[in-house]
Amino acid sequence: MKKYCFYLFTILTVFAFNSCDNEPLEGFDLSNPNSQNNGNINNTQTGIFQVDFDSQTFVADQISATRTDEVINISGLRGANGELVTLTIQGTTTGTYDLGVQNGLTLSGGSYVEPNNQGFGTWVSVTDGVQSQGQVTITSIDEVNNKMSGSFEFTGNNYSTGTAQTKAFTNGIFTDVLFQDGVGSSNNSNTFFAKLDGVEFVEDAANAILSNFSGQQILTINGFKNNGESLSLSIDGDIAPGTYSFDGFGNFTNTGQYVGDDPSEVYNANGTFTIISHDTTNNTISGTFSFIAEEFPQVPGSVNIDVTEGAFSVTY
């Protein structure tokens, strides 16, 4: 179950990551699909993204893809009701990648969010981190035109009702999907600041996204670098001003995470954060944070990082 929770946290980060410079995903609230761009959806399709499940074919009408130094993310969105398939690939070259198999603290995975999801319709390709739940094969990457193609299949697992359920996703393809190198730009009004062991974390983009998993609204605030380095906070979607302690991995909210430029370098936040203001009408939030970033898992010789002077003011 902890592996499932850990990957859900990764999904939240992927949503925010892909939304940095891709309007179809920006400000996307899985618990309120009509909030996306005030209902004005950009139907421009760049390539083909489709997969079979439940005796029908999902064909995305909006596709978003990014590539950093370590990771490829591809998302396909269908309709205005929040139906979404996402692939997270720990690699940047052609080849075949197992889904749901943990390598150090990283794993590649696929996920599906049902339309009109109220928190119980999220399926992810991870169980215990050992058994493969599928594969993604990247067959070609066109470096001139920034397009990639490949195929995928996976078994989606859903633990939100207590008893594990599975769903088969087969015959998946993505063809000539346009991808962006790096995280792009973020909302110009967003600010994000922190120091790591006294050195400023200079992000290339910062944003926030409101989502709903297992009936719980989650607000994820992120600072990204193009090399894959990131600082992320995941908090209650309706959080009130005040000071809170970070919880550990295995929880959906009140967690913090630092990921180094090597995606196997994952650190859990042990400290506090303060919400200064939160306007749920205009979707703005500001606050501060400081914590010891503890290498996860903690083993003899683990190195911790002192995160200080953290501050954010973002729109979601």
C-alpha cells in the first residue's frame, strides 16, 4: 500500500510538471473537471495517443509530453470530465521499460483517472514494486522535430475501496507525439524560493495543482529544474492558515519531498510549514517552509540536506 501511495504522490508531481507550459493541464482539478480553463478546452491534438480497456478504445484529444535529463512524461486527456492516462518513464532513450518495478527509489509507471472522478477512480501500475505491471516501449525519438512514438500496456491497480481491483490496459500506442525538453515556463505571478544547505535552489518553473485522490483534495506545490531536480509540498486542498508538521511517506497530504538531479536521490521532509494565506475562491496560496530533507530510506551513511528560508506564493 505504501508503494501505491508513493506512486500517487509521483502522479501528482507529474500533473504539475506537465502543466508548467501546457495549457490543457494547467489548473486541472480532478475533483472538479469543469474547472479546467473555465471549461474552455484546447482541442489541438499533437500526434496520436490511445489505449484499449473496458471493451472500448480511449483516444486522447489532448496530449502533453515533456522530457527532462532523466524522465519522460506523456499524458493523454479525453473530453471535459477529467479522464486521463499518464505514462512516467524513468529514461530518455528508445527501448523497453518495465512498469511498476522499483529501481532504487524510482519506478516507471502508468496511471488512469476515470471521468468525473470523485477520488475512487484512480488506477496505477504498481503493487509491491517488484512485480512488473506492464511495459512501455519507445520505438523512435525524432530529435529534429521533437516527436516520439511507441507502445504500452499495463495492469492498473486500485486500492481506494480497500480491496484491490485490477483493470487491463492493452494495445496502447503513442505516435508522433510532440514533446517539450525541460519544464518550460510557469505562471509569471508564481514565486518559489528555498536554500539547500545554504545554496539557493533556483527553479526553472514553479506551479501548483489541485487534485482529488481517494476522496481527498490534495494541493501540490512544486519547484522544478530542467535537470529533473525538484522540491514539492503536498498539502490538504482546503488547508487553513496556520503552522503544520510534515508527515512521512505513505500519506497523501502534509508531505514534502526533495528529488535530486539523479531521480534515485529522494529525500523526505522532516520539519514544518506555515500557510500565511489561502484564498479558495481565487485559488491562491502563500506560505513558508523549512525542513531537514532526510534521505529515503534512512540507512547508515545516509546524507541529509538542510532546507531553509522556503517560501511560495502560487496560483492553482
